[in-house]
Amino acid sequence: MATAGLGQANPAAINLSQDPSWQLFGFQRDGITYLQVNDLLGNVQLIIGNAGGTYWVLPAGNNAARVSLPQQQIQIPAGATRSQIYSASDFSMVRYRSGSDVIWSVETP
């Protein structure tokens, strides 16, 4: 995980995305982990913070991304297409799409 560059279009960090349509960068600082999702043009879509299993969304990027968190879940539309962007032992970052409706989701086991 990188220690600097959060919020940048092309941070000096390794792309951890498991989906070639997205970029996902990980950062750690002061015991907090941040995950930044960019589109392929470098536009920040969302940034998630995680400390001790508590997740939150940072006010970053140009759009108001809808994000489902373990402690504040959003109903996923029936029939939505699921794309797994990242997976670790303690959570996954998933993108659901139904028509023009997009929901990002942090999912824990």
C-alpha cells in the first residue's frame, strides 16, 4: 500500500483492481486504510476509508457515488450486474449496475 497520492488521478501506487475496466489504489496512513477507485481516464469515482472494520466514504471525486457499506447497506436492484473490483481476506469491493443505476458496495464475509 502507498503512503501518499490519495485523490490523485494517477497516483504512484500499484493498481490492485481485479477488473480491467477500473483502477483501484490502496493507501495506508496512521492505521487507516484507504481505497481509491478511478476510471481508466484517471477520474476518481470514490474513496473508502477503513479503520478496524468500520468503513466510510470520503467526499472525493466529481460525482456523488452511491456506496453500500457493511454498517449502512443500500438495496441492490434485482437483476443488477455484479463486477468484483477487489477482494481481500476481510472484504470485497464490488460494483453493481442496473441500467444507468450504479451502486458500489463494500462486502464483508
